[in-house]
Amino acid sequence: MRYLPLTADDRSAMLATIGADAVDDLFADVPADCLLPGPVPGLPGHASEMAVERHMTALAARNLSAGSAPFFLGAGAYRHHVPSTVDHLIQRGEFLTAYTPYQPEIAQGTLQVLFEFQTQVARLLGTEIANASMYDGSTACWEAIAMAARITRRRKAVLSGGLHPHYAATVRTMARFTGDVIDARVPVLEAAADDAAVIAAIDGETSCVVVQYPDLLGRIPDLAAIAEAAHAAKALLIAVVTEPVALGLLEAPGHLGADIVVGEGQALGVGLQFGGPYLGLFGCAEKHVRQMPGRLCGETVDAEGKRGFVLTLSTREQHIRREKATSNICTNSGLCALAFSIHMTLLGGAGLERMALLSHDAARRTAAALARVPGVSLLNHAFFNEFTVVLPADAREAVRALADKGVLGGVSLGRLHPGEAGLANGLLVTATELTTDEDIAALAGALTEVLA
Amino acid sequence: MNAPNASGWRPALGEAGEAGAATASGDRGLHFEEPLIFELAEPGARMGVDLDAPSGDVMPSLARFRRQAIPALPGLTEPETVRHYTRLSRQNYAIDLGPFPLGSCTMKHNPRLNEKMARLPGFADIHPLQPQGTVQGALDAINQLATWLITLTGMHGVAMTPKAGAHGELCGLLCIKAAIAARGESRDVILVPESAHGTNPATAAFAGFRVESIPATADGRVDLGALRARLGPNVAGVMITNPNTCGLFERDMKAISDAVHAAGGYVYCDGANFNAVVGKVRPGDLGVDAMHINLHKTFSTPHGGGGPGSGPVVLSEALSPFGPLPFTVRTADGTIRLIEEEDAAGEHPQGFGRMAAFHGQMGMYTRALTYILSHGADGLRQVAEDAVLNANYVLRSLDDVLHAPFGAAGPCMHEALFSDDDLPDGMTTLDIAKGLIDEGFHPMTVYFPLVVHGAMLIEPTETESKAGLDRLICSLRSLAGRARAGDATLKSAPHFAPRRRLDETLAARKPRLTWQGEALPPQPPSLSEIGGS
Amino acid sequence: MSRYFTKDHEWIDVSGETGTVGITDYAQSQLGDITFVELPESGASFGAGDTASVVDSVKAASDIYMPVGGTVTAINEALADAPELVNAAAEGDGWLFKVTLADAAELAALMDETAYKAYVAEL
């Protein structure tokens, strides 16, 4: 077996050192009737590299990859161009095959990257500080709500209808078990976000208001107004950003009064990957740092006075505080954070803005083309790179019919919000700098045929 | 065994420090000092990508939302970027460089075929919300991995979506909570052994349970009598790590499961150490109701400097109806269906809901499946046997110079546990660990599990050769000898790493979590806590 | 004014109805460099034995228990910027908070300085 270096002679010699006759002597503590006499029944044996490659390649070939079709999906996962430098660098063995940096003297590479990442994320989100990453945007969203409850000592969260339904479902799952109250709403097919309804729902019990920016339907909520209303009730505003490239163009939530900003960092550096692993971003004000979940990297000095970095404030975490920890998170998304950080370093602020403007341009061209398709209307007044169109028929069927024509045409609101009849005709469409005029023409043409 | 350094040459202490003052650059040969990106470039127009010029217009309705200033993030050109991260990478230790015997963390070789397969565009470049007909191969890959995990563990079902081990623990406990609620009961206590990993009590508390600790016996196992005495109508279940954090198999696991089931509770097994028994023991045969599997431990997906992980949870027949959405089902015609919210009411009515957006850690599934197919059922069995053989070899090669608290009681499983009992006063586990850095190895896990004083937990894994282990053993024996001789240079180790011991007290007292544009003022290091303990 | 001690290594100086609470010099020496002190809010009430504060060192977080029941009237603001005061003067300037005693009779359950010294000597 190519991954096992011991030879039969090695094994014999080692057993002799140990003083055992056979390797099963080392499994003596396993009850005899639970120790299998041979390989687990019902499973195949080992395979060569060539054979495995053939099997996996055949599986991969049964998928229509985004790069091989006109592609317009978003809804929490975005396809941007990732420079080849990113994937090359994250495959450096010193990054790929290192562990969480518990021994800082020999993990300064990872630690400095985390410190740079925290600074990049804080500046992008407009917060004072950021952590070293969470699993993904949806779990970061719940962690933010739990953190707001610790800060305000209240247990009711108000969720905008524009919050991604998977995020809202994740929050509801956790709240069912913790006893937090979740006041959620479903989106309405209107041109503006549901700011007024969210503000009206804030009361003296509210710990936080959770608003996605831009929202699920691509609308831009007025965070400053919501922040003002939340703060008047001594509640916190949690802003959720699922498309970080938007912050190359739109004002940062932290600058608009959001107390905690969480996000999905996948759009930068990480790629689509069928939904994971992704990258949770988490930023907040420095005064709340001790209530923050997740790993934090901090600057310090070594015994010779040289600058160095360590994981810090770990008394918040599970390995110290056990059942009193701020979160049970242990492993996070280190390698995805590295990918995000490298991509951000290649872009800089100017490159991020350029990518955002190109995506916005492409989305405007796409929206204009779809608005000319008979029966289709554009919902949004304003959008960044994702918008909603209303079709004259069920959008789920339309998406499948488009796929049959080789076009990945968007995400139906019916799939995201099943059972909401009022949303069934809504289609989310996203464009990025990768979207070409040929792609747009193919989508408009195919949609015209599908709806005819 | 062969001494790794036959010439007997040893670097003299202090040599590195003296040489450091001699260069104008601050670098020393291949030892690089690397500035922060914020020190390499000011935020400005520079970037390392070619993007067409945008129109520059934004839709008028968007204008009021525009950012007042672009984010103050420096950009580097491609050559500068490659150099920055490559230089930083050289300050990291990694499995690719040598043994990484971090107990309970399972740092085994990461096969590169896994990386190649995960990057096939058919896996890496597909969107989670594409129509199911366009992603049948991906759904099939998930379903194949699920089948392997179920069969290897002898369980009934599997929840694939948890994003790491701790998330898997949460999934298992939420299943238990939902199952108890479905019975109309309100049990709220989870029993956790003293030796458990910190995530266990943290997860139980996060899931809304009260945590009660159960004691261990003198031979490092769960005290079955104490456990039985604690069972009752308010106990929802137990969380047991098996093999446990002392590297020992819980001999009474079946009796524990029987007692817990008889009292109406469920058995959660922390599967962090499944790599010790994969292919040899099916947890389902031991009465387990739920167990997470860290794909980044047992099934070799890379740790990446702290993630991403992946923590699928195998479930018993009793708990399977309560598992989270979404999941895959193979239909009679061979197509794979993804069961999501809209199908849940009809096909999974008791499920507790969704734990995260989308379908879990696909990029880890493809890597783990590649690894599993490579090994097959026979190879995985060999994985466990070699992991246990290597650990016992380390145990018996060191137990005359380091105290092995459970060494006399019999063999260990995949990791060998030592304590600081044989170290002289003033010498600590931390000194041995830092000394190991100077020897060119990553230290073992230290001060965990908490039930052993000054614990040193060594997990070699099955991917270390005998020669590699002999080198590690030789260094550890040398360090134990130096500690016994009172070698003061150990107290200030490491001497040869990119950094000396770091001041963790300063970092915690005055947290600097983002770059602020100026260096820390010179601080006298607080020596009492440097390096922590 | 008299000083009382708990088995969990808190001290309380009592003067009339008012008590000043801190951790003992022995406790700070065991904890090592203290990095953060989480103090109760002024006005909060606790029973004897309740967790009123948390003292963090680099790798431990230690709960501080109320020696006797009472209501917090003041906290040591200086600790926010200088938690090291607890290391330097645990039984002086490194005090944690002041309380109004709920029931002075509870003091009878605590140790005096002689008894505490004997207790520590046994540890």
C-alpha cells in the first residue's frame, strides 16, 4: 500500500521490541466478539492510483461544471475568477499539511497569514477587529446571534425576510435547542427590502436584528436606518454579507452602524466546490472581543524582542472554558482563509473595486437583456451583481428547462422557499466579471424559448 | 536503533543568535524575516491581476449606497505575492517536513491524489444550487462516501453535512435531543468523562444540556460503576471518546451502552480516534447511537493550518429519523436525490432541520473518498494496525525514560501517553516540547488530557516509517536525559526556530488583533508565562 | 476592620456593612500572569458561593466566588487597563469589587488569617 511505509520485517522487529506475538495482541482490550476477523464485509479492497483516478474522473464527468456553460447562479455562492497563484500557493505543503498553530515558534507562517487576514477582513467589513474565520457564513450568522444574546442579555432575534433561507434555517435549528426566540419573516416580491417591517418588529426584548446586505433578492437595505432603530432599543445590528465582492462598491456595514458583521468569504479565492468548504467572516467592535467566538491571532514579541504572532484570548474557547466557552468551534477554515487572503492581496482595494464594478456592469447588461424577454419583469430598483426577475411561470420548471438547454440560468426562489406560492415565479440571477456577452445572449435566448 | 547524527555534530547554542546581528537585511541565509503585506505596499492602484477597465458607471439608484473610500487594502503584483507567501510558508512546520506526533490530532500523510481529484472541475466548479440533474456525479460521490462510512461503522445512517468534529458533536446531540422530545420526555443531562476533549462539554452546553462529569478508574477508563449510579430519568445520554483521550480502548463500552440504553439514554461516541480501529471494529457493534468521524483525521484530508475539517455523523436506527437536512438517497433507477426542505415533510418529517447552508464539505468528501478507495477495506484495516503498532513501539521505546501512567496496564491504541512524573523539579513537559522543536520535530500534544499531570500525548500515525520513528525516539530519549541532568538550555528552548518563546501574556493583556501601522513598543518579556504552560 | 478568607482563595475585608473582595496572594501566584479580570456590574446581587467575577490568565479562566451574599457597590476600575495589579498587589490595590453585605452572620463560615495560612500550608 503506497501510503504505508512499514515493511513486514519492520512489523516483526517492532512487535519484538514491544514484546507482542501478533498485532492483534495490541487490540486485546477490544471484546473478542467485536474484533473483526478480516476486512469489513461488503466493501471492495484497495485500488491503484490509476484505478481511483479513473473512478473519480468518471464521477466528475457526470456533472455540468460552471465553466462549461453560461452560468448565472448566486444565492450565497459566487463564481469569480480566482488567479492561478492562489491555488498554487495554498498547496505549499507547509501551509496545506500544518496543524492549528499551537506551537507558535514553528507556525509563524500560518499565524502571520491569520493576522493579515484579520486585518483585511476588518477593513473590508468596516469593523475594528475580525477573527481568524468560522466554518461558513450561515454558522457565523448563528454565532453572531448567540454573541448578541450574551452582550445584551436578551434572547430574541429579529430576522429580515431578505436573509438567505439556509441561514435562517440554521438559526432556527439552533434556537429550537437553546430556547432563543427567532422572529423571522419571508421575503415579499417587492422592489425594496423589508426595512420597515424589520424596524417595526424591534422591541424591548430584542437582542439583535439580522439583515443581509445585499439581501437574498439582490436589494440593498438601508443599514444606517435599521442600526439607528436597533440602537434606540439597545439592540444590536448584525449585518450578513454573502457576496464580499459587493463591498468593493457598497459602503461597509461597519461604517453604517452594524455592531457585528458576518459574511461568507467563499467568493474570494475559495471557489464554488458544490457548497463547501467555505469561509465564515466575523468582525465586530473591539469592546466586544471577549464575547467573540472563534480563534484569534494577536501580535506579540518573542524572548529576543522580535515581533511574532500567537493565538490569543483563548480563555474564551472550548479547550479552556469547556462548558462555559463562547462557542464549541475548534477547527475552522484555515486554508480557505489563506486562499481568501492571497486573492485579496493580489487584488488590493483597487482590484476589488474593479472586480465589483465589472460584476455590476455585467449584471446590468444581463438585467437589461432579460427585461426584454416577453413576460419577464425586473423586480429590483437597485442591485449590485444579483437581482430578481419575475417570470410568467414557475421558476423551478424554467431553471430545469434552461439546464436541459445547457444553460445554468439562476436560482429559483421556489427551491429556496418551498411552499411560498407568492415566490414561485421569482428567479435570482447573478453575473460577475466572468460573465460574457455571449453568455447573456444565450440566457436571454434560452429563456425566451422556455417561456414561449 | 541508529543514531540519526552519526558524526556526533551538534549545533552550539547561541550561534544562531550571534549570527543574527551580522546581516543588514535581518535575514540569515535561508532563514527569512518577512514583513506584513501592509508594510510591503501602501493601499493604492497596484494589483496582481489583470482586469478590464469597467465602465465606471453604477446604476443611479445604487449611488447612495456607494462606499465613500475603497477598502484600505494593499495590493501586490503576482511575483511579490508568490514571494511573500512562499517566504512565510518556510516559517511553518508541516507533515511534509517530518513527523508531527500531535496526539489526538492525527497528523498523517496527506496523499496528493486526493488534492488532484478534488480539483477536477466536475467537483470544484459546480454550484450547490444547480439543478440536481446537472450534478448527479457529485451527489453520487457523496452517496458513495456515505455508504462507506455507514458500512465501516456498522451503523444505520449518516448525516454528512457537519463542517468539523465539534459541529458533528452538535449534530449528534441535537439528534438525541430531538429523539427525547419525540418521546415526550425532557431529559437534560449529558454525562461526560473527566478526560474528554473540551469540545464535548462545550457542545453539550451549546445544545442546551447540563453537563455532569463522570470519574475515571485508575487504569484510565470510564468508571462503569460510577456511571451506572448516575444514570436516571434526567440523563439524556453520555459522550464517550473511544479509543479515549488517554489512547486506551474503553473495554466496557458495550456494558456502558447497555446500561445507558436500559436507563432510556443514548450513547454519543466522539470518533476523533476512529483511526485506531477503522476496519477492525465497528462502533455499531458496541451499541453506539451516534459518532462523528473527522475526515481530516481518519481519512487524511489536510488540516490546512486549522481547517477546513469535515465531521459526518453516523447514526443508529433509533436516531436516524432525526438527522439534519439535506441528505442523499439512491432511487431504484440509480439516480441520486438530494432531500431538501421541500421534500422533508413527506420523507423526513422528524428531522431536526438544517445545520448550515448547502450540502456540507464537498471538497473534503472527494478527498476522503479518494483515500478510502485507495486503501479499500483491507488497506484501512492495515491503517489501524500500523497506527497502533507504531504507537506501542514508541511507548515501549520510551517508557524507561519517561513515565507512562497506564503503561503497566497493557498496550495502548494509536497514541502513547506520558506524564511529567519522572522529570526533575523545575523541568516541565513544556521544556521537553520546546526542546523537540530544536531537534527538528513538531512537539507532541502537551497538557492534554487534563487527567494526567503534565501530559505528553504522542500519536505517530501509520504513515511514519520505522526509521522515522527511531529518529524521533532517539531525540526524545536525549531530551529526557538532558532534563534529568538539569540542562538549563532546555528551559529557554527553542533556540533554532524562526522565533524564540513568545510572550503570550503580553498578547492577551494588550490584544493587537489587526495591524495598526506601528510596531509594538519594546516590552520586557514577562518571563514567568512565556510560552505558557 | 477584619479580613476573612475562603477555601477558594478569596478574601473579604469587612468594615461595618461594607466588604471589599479580592483574591489572595497565594491564588495569584498559582494563576500566574493575569491577563484580564471580568468584574460584576455595580448593583448586581449575589448569594454566598455565586460566581461574581472571572480572572483570566493565559491558559486558564478562574471563577471568583462571593465569600458572602451581598450587592456590588463598586468595582476596581483600574483593573481594566492594568490586570497585572492583581499579580503585584492581590491583597491591596488589586482588589476586585466592594459589596454591601446581605447578612453579616455568613462571615462566621469563613476563615481568619491564621486559619487560612494553616489551610494553604496544607495544600
